[in-house]
Amino acid sequence: MTFNEETRVLISCAKDKAVRVWKLPEKWTDENIEKFEQEEIKNQMHNSAVMRIQKSNTKMMEDSDEDDLCGWDIK
């Protein structure tokens, strides 16, 4: 097997003495795959932001003094 990077041609041969010439594309990805990957990136970023907000809210609730004032009779 040999590959010419300038022409993007791959030449291969097999045990049956067949020689094949492959013209490789400049771009390997498919538009549908790119769209799917972009949506996955958006989803992951959204999920990460939601988790940070939830963690922040949980921490604020844990640090709250509200439960310390329960039962106090201030008159």
C-alpha cells in the first residue's frame, strides 16, 4: 500500500494480484455526522451549565442560615 499526499491517491494490492487505485476525499466527514456532533456539543455544554447551576444552588442552600433560626422566639 502506498499513499501520495499531494494527489490524495492511495494504491493498494492484494494476494490475488489485484491493484486498486483510490482517490481519497479532501474532507472525510459527512454533513449529517457534523450536524449530529454539533448538537451533541451543544447538549453537553447545556448539561454542564445546568449541573453547575444546580451545584451552586445546592451549596447556597447548604450555607443558608434559615435552618439556624428555626425555633427562635424573638419578641
